Amino acid sequence: MYPPPSGDICPIGVFDSGIGGLSVLKEIHQLLPHESLIYVGDSAHAPYGDRSANFVKQRSIAISDFLLDKGVKAIVIACNTATAESAELLRERLDVPVIGLEPAIKPAAKLSKSGIIGVLATQRTISSERLLGLTERFAKDKKVLAQACPGLVEQVEACELNDAKTDALLKKYILPLLSQGVDALILGCTHYPFLLPAIQKIVGEEIEILETGRPVAEQLKRVLEINQLEKINSTKINNSDYKSQLNFYNSSANKQHHETMQKLWHNNFHQPNEDKITISILPELND
């Protein structure tokens, strides 16, 4: 059991290769609204799916160390590629719980009636032993079609969610899967839920689309409870120290990346009543 570093008011750290992890952060914030969160987007180095395994590991270590310096009580890796390459390494190295992502192979295998499952992901996630292991465990009797999707992460990072290029890329990757009988489609990258409306237009209503944000938030909740790390609900006490806070960092100084974070957090997640978020530039990390 992990003892609380300085009580249960400590924040939770969440990081991703860029902006996509906001789709996970949203689910955590909705399920655990009283918890304080620190989000780190590594947009200066996105996408991780095009990087070497060693690079992803080193960035994951550097960002985790930064979050530990901020006093986090748990770390969520809101990136499939970073989970595949770094989750076990971080669990061995860190003294706080580490929660990673898992492509939704198990629920997809249960939902699929045709026995044919599609996976949209980065090339590194598709090539990972993690995805292969999940397929062997939960979908051995299914046909799993994994489709690498170069370019989609960049479209989301640029907030180009509905333009012609994005639509063309989605059709290029999804239509061949549909033609092979896929009836369950896994979004194996945290950037892809931002493209859900465009994806649904292509696949229609009959295809099950699965993402991982909510299951990760629920797993985080279980881990906090097991390790007695939950934050006291601020509605029960009158102490400003217990109010939840959201802090955002990005390794990129590019104004567009910061504007995209603002738009995706407020517009896509319907947070109009929240104050405009402040995004700080992540300090140089020793990676």
C-alpha cells in the first residue's frame, strides 16, 4: 500500500505525448470532480508513435519526475504508446501508483458479433507486445485488424477535426476495415476520441466504438480507494486548501498548441462555465 505523501489532498498527475490525453483527463475530472489534477502535454515531441522506444521511455521518466516534484499521489499515463513502452518501467521506479491505458480488446471481443475487431492506433502501439498480449488473452478466437493511422495525431494537435484532410485520412483507414466486416472499432490513441463525430459519420450507428478514457478513470478511482489516497470531498468541509485545482502544462511554446488545448477542453467537453484555463510551458527536463 502506498502511504499518502502528505495527505489525500495531493494532486493526481496525468501526461500524454500531446493534447490527446485531455480526453482521459475529462473522464477523470467528471468521475472525481473533487480531485486536483496536473496535466502535462508533450506536444513539442508528439506523436510518440513515431519515436523510438528509448525516447518514449526517457520522456516518460522525465515527465514523471516533474510530476513527482509537484507532489502528485498517483500518475496516469494518458497515452497508449507511452503505456506500452514505459508503464512497467515507471511502476518499478516510482513510489506512487501508475495507471496506464489498455486498448479495449477485452470489451470489444465480448461485443463483436462478427468476430472481427478493428483497432485504430499509432504504429508503435500496433507493434507493441502489450497489444499482442491482450489479443492473445482476450481475442484469440477473433480476427483483430490493427490499422496504423499516421497523420491523425497531427490533425488533432492542430485542432483540424472536421477538415477535408482529416476526413480523407479517416476514410482511408476505416473503410478497408468496414469492408472486411469489422463491427467493433477500438480507438487505440487518446487523440482519436476528439474525432468521434467524424468517425461516426463514416461507420454509422451499427458499429460499436470503444475508447479507454472512462475505464481508466474508474481504475484510478479503485486504486485511490485501495491505497486510501482519495481526497476528502470539498463539499463536506470549509477549507480552501481542499478545493480542486486544474493545472495544465505543455512542452511546446507554440501558441496554436495552447489555443487547441483551450478549445478542446472547453468546447468538446462542454465546460463553458469553468474559468479559462491557464497553460504553463513545461520547464526543460533532463531527458
